[in-house]
Amino acid sequence: MSARLDLRLPEVVELATLNTAELDPLFQEEIQVWEKRFDWDFRPSADLLRRFVQLHSLSGYALVSGQSVAGYTYFVTEGRKGLIGDFFLRSEYATSSNEMSLLGATVQGLMLVSGIRRIETQLMTIRMPLTQPLPFSQYASRYDRLFMEVDRGTIARLAPATVGHAVKFHAWAERFNEEIAHLVAAAYRGHIDSEINDQYRTIPGARHFLGNIIRYPGCGTFSAEGSVVAIDSKSGRVCGAALASTVSPTSGHITQLCILPAIRGARLGYELLRQALVRLSSLGCGTVSLTVTASNAGAIRLYESVGFRSVSTFPALVWEGF
Ligand SMILES: CC(C)(COP(=O)(O)OP(=O)(O)OC[C@H]1O[C@@H](n2cnc3c(N)ncnc32)[C@H](O)[C@@H]1OP(=O)(O)O)[C@@H](O)C(=O)NCCC(=O)NCCS
């Protein structure tokens, strides 16, 4: 007798209706994917998500097929913005139509939350090329981003640069944070990345962004020892910063690199990046990664000149005007 075909389509359900045991096989697979594709230990993020799932307080949706959880996504809301924090489908269910049905339900769910006027996400683990129109495409903008990586051997060969502007370098310390927030807002004024992440547009937004990367595991564990700031010798103010995290015991990540517009082109970006890479390397990182918007040609040129190579491309998406 032939096995009975299961002809039911996967169904979208609210995440709050599921428990950790139901989600665990999916988290296990997601941990492996992050490890394999990005040298990234996703376990701290999965542990945090499990705690919220246990309390039934994680907002989001799951795609359920029979007894299996095929995929999930969660979101947080901050004022008028909804942020889709993660989006993952198990490989056996990763079809374009499943991905779009989960994404569509999530975007629709967020659009219906009172006061939400903007939705942002960066889909690092989306499996299918985004060839289909996006859900609610009339409100959507898409920006391709690159995930780049460099290895320890290449870092060891980087020569220090003579910076054409008088600065002093310091390891990151909490007391620099307020000035770094001012730096971020100035560095990204009119920049493509502030279309993708609206926190870059204002000083309070930049403060919030820094608070998140320092406190939460989304971009890895913040590494104070791996992060460097440049202080302008004349003004005594922070004029550049390279912030770093560790994403596994043997891999690091550059979470931020920016220089004040007035002093660009003086090799400060190179030197800050080099110093952060050397610090991460001495902390045990065999590889260091970063993400960059594909149209940010100047930054990509800098990263390639340092030895970073593109490993994958993923979309950043924004919905606005609904
Ligand atoms: C990207 C950024 C950090 C570079 O800092 P910088 O101090 O101007 O860079 P450097 O002077 O060290 O330049 C190093 C190399 O990168 C390349 N480069 C940097 N910016 C460039 C630009 N805008 N256009 C073309 N090439 C550029 C050059 O090849 C340069 O090499 P060279 O000195 O031999 O000519 C700076 O432009 C910045 O803060 N930009 C806004 C924020 C940003 O985009 N951050 C990266 C996000 S992923």
C-alpha cells in the first residue's frame, strides 16, 4: 500500500501558540546554518529566544506543516517602527512560496499594529533568491547587502598606516558612547545605510543603536577589548570608531566603522579597522566578518583592500508609507 500523501499546505500560526519543544528542532537547524555559513554561534540568540517563547511573550509567526515547525519569524516594535528580528525556514520547507507566505503574514501583522509606520528587516538566512515580488511591494524598498570575511593570516600582514590627521587611538570605553552616538549620526547623514536603519538618522536613534549592540546578542557579544576609537588631537572629541563583537569563540565581527565626513580619505578608516582586526585576532579570532551595503562602493573598496572577501549577499527590506 502506498503512503498517504499529506496535501495540506503549511499554515501560518502565531508564535505565542507554540512551545520550546516544538521550536527546538528548528533552532537546532538554525544554529548549524549560522555556524556553516557565517562562522557564527547562534546559541546565545537561540537561548534568549527560548526564554521568551517559554513565557509566550515573543511576537511573531511560525509556519507549521503537520506536526513540524517549518519556519518562524519574530518581531519587536520600537515606537513607530516594527523590526523583524529573525526569519528562518528549515531547508526541507525552504521554497519561495513558503518564505513569501511567512514574510507576508509577518509584514501584514505588523502593519496592523496600531502606530506602526515603518518596518525594517535584514534577512541573512533567507534561502531562496528574492525573485518574486515582495509582499506589499508598493510600500517596499530592497537593498542588497554583502556578508564579508577576512582571515587571521591576512590580518597579520596588514601594515600600519600613517594617518593624515592628528588623532590618538584609545580602546573603547563606556565614557566615549555619547560622542560615538554623535559621530554615528553625523557619519550617516544622507547615507544609504540610514535608509535601511533609521536609527542612524538622529542622535537619540544612534544612542539606541549603540545600546542594542552593547547589551544584546543580535550582532554578537560586544567586545570592548576589540573596539577602538580615534580622538581628534585638536578638539579632544571622538572623530572615528571601529566597534567589534565576538560571534563565536573563534570569530569576530565589525559592528560599526565610521569616520567624521570632514576627515575622510586620511587613512583613518583603514587604521581603525586594522587595529580592531588585530585586537580581535589577538583575542583568538581566526576569522572576522562584517556586513556592508552593496552600493557603498567606498567602504567595499576599503574592505577589499584590507583582504575582506564577499561570502554571501542578502536583502535588507523596508516597508513605509502604508
Ligand atoms: C567608509 C569609511 C569608514 C572610510 O573611512 P576613510 O577614513 O575615509 O577611509 P581611508 O582614508 O582609510 O580609505 C582607505 C581606502 O578605502 C578606499 N575608500 C574609502 N572611502 C572611499 C570612498 N568614499 N570612495 C572611494 N574609495 C574609498 C580608498 O581605496 C582608500 O584607499 P587609499 O587611501 O589608498 O586611496 C568612511 O568613508 C565612512 O565613515 N563612511 C560612512 C560610514 C560608512 O559607510 N561606514 C561603513 C559601513 S559598512
